[in-house]
Amino acid sequence: MTLNDDIHNYYEKLVIDHISEQGLDKDKDPDYLADLSCIVLNQLPPRYIRYEVDMAFYLPQSERFEMQMKVEEAVRKAVDFLQNQN
């Protein structure tokens, strides 16, 4: 077993999806996106999973919504932070 292949933080997918939904992946360079992702993920609690299907079947809708709201807020804060660094 290797941890990097078998286990991952579910928030990583949520963050990447939200960044794509916002179109940031089209406007920003890879270094910016890497910095943004790290800043966002450091604001969120880890939620380790082995299979995506586990989250799909066992996560209540209310908790899924709460996680999405946390991601949206963390991305907003991270974008503001990076803008103020220039």
C-alpha cells in the first residue's frame, strides 16, 4: 500500500472543482493555482477517504453542502490574500 495512491483528502477534489467552476484555471498560471490551492487547503480540515464512492453514498446532503460552503469561503479568502500580496 502506498498512501499517495490509496488515500487522499476529499477537499482536494472540491477545491479543484470550485477553482474550475470559477474559471480561475483559465485565467491564472500554474504557479498561482498551486499557491491558491495550498492556501485554500490549509484553511480546511482534512477529510481523508479511500474511494470517492464512499463520500457519495455515506455523506449526508447537509454535510456535503457545508463542505462546499467552506470551500467557497476559503477560495474567496485565498484569492483576496494573493491579490493583496502584489
